[in-house]
Amino acid sequence: QVELVESGGGLVQVGGSLRLSCAASGRVHSLSVMGWYRQVPEKGRELVATISSRGIENYADSVKGRFTVSRDNALNLVYLQMNSLKPEDTAVYLCYGGPFYGSPYWGQGTQVTVSS
């Protein structure tokens, strides 16, 4: 089992920045890909950014150039640096852990609200 705990969400104005963190514990060595999804009621859950154990990054088109995902394998942490935030970035951000085999793991989520 893997436990994922997010932190760093909050309220920010348009154009501002936030940094999300996700701490992983348990069978962390089983995770191939880690990253972030976000969820809004009318859109469901969507990919934001992921990073593989080898450091290969993947981003949704809507966040390219504004968000950066990074991973500290030694400390079992994954980060999401969010810059130039827009109102449409408002969502619950969920930490994601994709194992080499089996079902993915999810954190509880952290709310990000961008006010205009």
C-alpha cells in the first residue's frame, strides 16, 4: 500500500503562484509515475502533470509553460509549482501514484482557488 498526502493549496489571486507538495509513504518503490490530477464538479477528473521515476514529464496542454512538476525520489516527495494562475485552475488537486503493476493510488486532495 502507498499513502499520499498533499499540502500547499489555498486561495490566490489571478496571476499568482502556489506550490503543492505530496508526501508518499509505504511501498513507494512500487511507484513508476507520480503526479497531479485535478477535479471540478462539472468536468470530472483531469490530468495536470506527471513525472516518471526517470524524470520524464508530461503536462496537460492547458498548463504547459505555467506549471512544473518535480520529484525528489530520496525524500519520496512530488511537487507542483503553479505560476500565472487563472480562475479556470480552480479545483481540488489530487496527488497520483501509478505503480508498475496494479491500481493507482490517490491522495485526499487539496483545494486551490484562484480569485479574479
